[in-house]
Amino acid sequence: MLVQKRDDGVLSSGPLIRIKVSHGNYQHEISIPAQATFGDLKKVVAQETGLEPQEQRLLFRGKEKDNHECLHMVGVKDMSKVILLEDPASKERKLEQMRKDQGISSACEAVGQVRGQVDKLSEKVAALEGAVRGGSKVADKEFVVLTEMFMVQLLKLDSIEAEGEAKVQRRIEVRRVQNFVDTLDMLKARNANPFSCSSNTVSVTTKWETFGSGVGSLSAPRPMSSSTKITQDWEQFE
């Protein structure tokens, strides 16, 4: 008798038998060819339970079966019962991943709370910036207190243990807080010296323009040489 396999590798021909696969409080009834192996059975069980074949342990009559063992060769018949257990190592990995996901979720929530506080403080920064740029004099205490409030949020971010996406969000928020602190420092300096940023600077020089000799020159022109010759010879008349 020829036996063929489906695309998923599970035997598709031959007499089918129904197997009751017990998994905790759940029980699955699976139809599979009697000549299939326990490896084939695991592939079908994976579709029913979501457990990957490598995460499964199949027990028949109290003994764990290897993937290459055939069902009919070990006595599995119609309506036989097989016990499904999850591999302990796989289960531990899933629990660890679950704890990690919960930690990331909690960290993201904590970062979100800080983000909300920073949003409120940013409104005060915008108000101070408007006052300073408008020429109003602001008390230095306003800058100091607001900077300290940002530093408190920075400490909160530093105390959050974050991984994955939460770590990325925390890094973004840290940079955001630092940018606000830098802005406050700039505004404080401008408030203390409102003319320090003025670009209308008048430059006075003492360089004099040099002209050539003649008109406009500060030096007198050289005396011109005369070609007239003066003699003392007198003409005599008769």
C-alpha cells in the first residue's frame, strides 16, 4: 500500500484512526493515519494547540515516545489516549519572555507618566521664552525652580529599568528633558543681559584714507622749479 504525505509532511493516505490527545484540562481528538509517526502527530497537534513540535512531549502508556516511532508499531489504535506535556525548558523560556514583556510594559507606562509631567513643564518653558523674547524682565528664581523640576523628572527616568522598546522611549525622553534644560540656561543668560545678543554693533576705526600728492593731500605740494633766469645786465641807450 502506497503512503503519501501532504505538503505539511503529515501522512495523508492509509487507514485513519482517531486519537485523544490530553493536554492539561483540554482534550483534542485528532484523526491521523495509523502508519504515521509521533513526529507527524506532533505537527498536527501544533496546529491544534499552538505548541511547536520541539516544545511537545508525547506520552503513550506512561512512556515518552520518540519522533521516529510509528503509532501502529507501539500499539496506538483508534480512540487511544496520548498525553501531551510541554517541554519544561520551553515552558521556562515562555515564562521568562512573559516576565520580560510585563517588565517592558511596566517600564513604558512609567516613562509615559514622566512624559506627561514633562509636557506640563514644557508649557512653562514656552511662557518664559515668550516673556524674555518680549523684553520682559523675569526673576532668576523662575529659571532655577523650573530647571530643578526638570532634573527631578530626569532622576525618575534614570531609576526606570527598561529594555527593548521601553529603553528606546526612555532615551528619547531623557534627550527631551536635557533640551529643555539647555533652553532654560539660554533664556536665563539672555534675561540677565538682554543686549548681549544684539547684532547692531557699530565699529569705529581710526584709519585714514591715503591720497596721492595734490588735491586732498595732507602734505604741501613740492615747490615748482622756475626756468626764469635773473641777470644784472642793463641795456645801455645812446
